[in-house]
Amino acid sequence: MLLRGFSGARLEIVRRDGRSWVRKWAVDGGNERLNAERRRLGWLASVGAASGLFEVPRVGAGGVDGGRAWYEIEYVPGRSVESVAAADGHASGIDLGIRLARIAGVLRDGARGPDAEGHAAFLRGKLMQTAASLLGRCGAVGLGEAGATFERLTAGLDIDRAAEVASGIGGGCHGDLALDNALIDRSGRIVLIDPLASDSETAYWDAAKVLQSSLACWGGIKSGEVRMVGRSYGVARPGGLAALHRAFLTSVLAQGMDERALAVHLVVTLARVMRYVDGVRLGALLGASIELMYRLEAGGTVLDEPLDSLRGTLEPVLDGGAEIPAGDAGRADNAGACGGAFRRVG
Ligand SMILES: Nc1ncnc2c1ncn2[C@@H]1O[C@H](COP(=O)(O)OP(=O)(O)OP(=O)(O)O)[C@@H](O)[C@H]1O
Ligand SMILES: [Mg+2]
């Protein structure tokens, strides 16, 4: 059986020794990256065991076949944090948001933070890598204006400050803590998969990746469940995910993270995934990052309110009787009024 890897990795499930294993193959030219991923799984397993906050699947065999590296990890039956929060509603979202923030906290302290200058260069490099192909790709799908706005606004981002701030805290991280890379097993434990090592490491990556899912609706965009609604993009942001977002953001800010530096890292992570999508999905990522950069320019809070660029009739799922942030409640009512797929759970 084959699993789908978004970034192009081939995954298959193999049965051996009475267990199911996921065998993951490197993408072209990605052997070193896959090996780094495997080493990081080992480090994560030790932090998970010491903290008791999360687990990592057992790592099995590995090797190189036909010049391509692979390794196996045990298959974990369960669902992603993203789908659990979305289906189980508000209380579950809050619990998961708090637990993820604790995890990000213990990981953070596992390594030194980045050097400020090097990190600034890394952030700029990632934005430039996206910019290199962005305008051409945007023009081809009628997003030329959004592409140009994105480029203009990224040029005004305060990268140096964000890098300086990131250099002031630990650099330990999973590296790709988007909510589809955190699973909930049958006992309710959080199991982390698919880490990413990068050349400049900071705890800001993990927080930004959670927000990529919880605020910028990466799960829906990635799976293509997004469509134009007027000048915005309709993409599901269920109440449980919104609750996870609030709880996670509040916790990491209380741990001392800086909201503006976090927003800059989020823009960079969104720019990184822009390279893998096209059409309406690219439009949604551009819309979300442009809105974040306008909020940064405006100088107020940046990350707590849902993004207007991503509103739509597909959202949200809200618990009956839960305390709903005003922005989300308004959206739910709008969605209901538009006859969208609006439901309450609980
Ligand atoms: N050990 C595992 N147990 C259960 N499911 C798994 C496991 N490993 C991978 N999967 C499933 O396969 C999907 C893709 O795996 P993984 O995240 O490792 O690949 P990827 O190509 O790097 O993904 P992406 O770029 O989409 O994050 C996961 O989101 C998950 O649904
Ligand atoms: Mg993944």
C-alpha cells in the first residue's frame, strides 16, 4: 500500500515481524536530507522519552537501494492532530494546543539558538528562492497582482529583528510541526513524524508551522479543499482548530515568544510551501501571507484573529456552548447565513 507524501517522498507500508512499517524513500538528490530526518527522529525520541510529552514511532531498518536512501518507521494507527481537533471540537482543540506548546518548549531547550546574522541570511534566502519563480507562476494563473504585492511586502519585512529575536531563544525543533505531522495514537498520545532539519534552526520554526496549519489553514489548502469566495478563499477552519490556535498561541507567547518575529517566520514558512502549489492553492497562500504582512505593517496584534483572506462558506465547526472568539463566531454565522456547510458539535 502507498501513502501520499506531499513533498514528493514515496512512502509504502510493509509488513514485517508481525508489524506494519512505513518505508520512506528519499526524493531525487535527497539522500542526505532523509538521513538527517532519520537522525532527528532519534533525537526526538530521546526528548519525548525524557519529557513524557510525546512519542516517536520506533525507527527500523534503513539503507540505500538503486542510489536512493530509505528508512522504515513503525506505522502508527491513528489520526492527525489536525483532524482530531477539527472533528472533536473546542475542548479537544484547547487541550492539543496546550500540549503542542509544551512540546515546542521542551524541544526548544534541546539546542542552542541560531546566530542572528546567519539566520537573517537564511530567512532572506528562503524568500528569494520562492521569489525566483513566483512572478512567472502567478502571471500564468491570473495572480500577477498578488505576486507583485507579496514581493513588495516581503522586501519591507523586518528580517533582521526577527532573526535577532530568534537568536535569543533555543534552536531545538522538530522542524516541520505542521499538524499533519503530529498524530494521535489509539491511547491519545501525541506521536511526531516527518521532522525536517534545516541549515538554520530555531524554535520559531515549530511555532510557525503549527500556525501554518491552525491560522493559515494549511491542511485544507494542501488537500485542495479551497475555492474562491468573492475576493477571498473559502477554506475550512473548524472550531476545534481555531481553539487549538488560540490555546497554542497564548501558550507560546506566555513562554516568551515574540508575536512579530513569529509572524515573520510564518510568512517564510508559507513562502516555502508556495513552491509546491499552484492555482487557487497558491492564491490562498499568497492571500494569507499578504494579510499577515499588512497586519505587521499596521503595527497591532498580528496572529490572534482569523484571516479575512481565508474566510468562506465552508467553515467553521463550533461546539455548542463553547466560548467562541468573536471573529470565529461571526464567521460561523456568516457561513450559516450563506447556507454553507456549517454545523455545531458537542
Ligand atoms: N509512521 C506513520 N504512521 C502512520 N502514518 C504515517 C506514518 N508515516 C507517515 N504517515 C502518513 O503518511 C503521510 C506522509 O508522510 P510524511 O509526512 O512522512 O511524508 P512527507 O512527504 O514528508 O509529507 P509532507 O511533505 O506532506 O509533510 C503522513 O502525513 C501520515 O498521514
Ligand atoms: Mg508530513
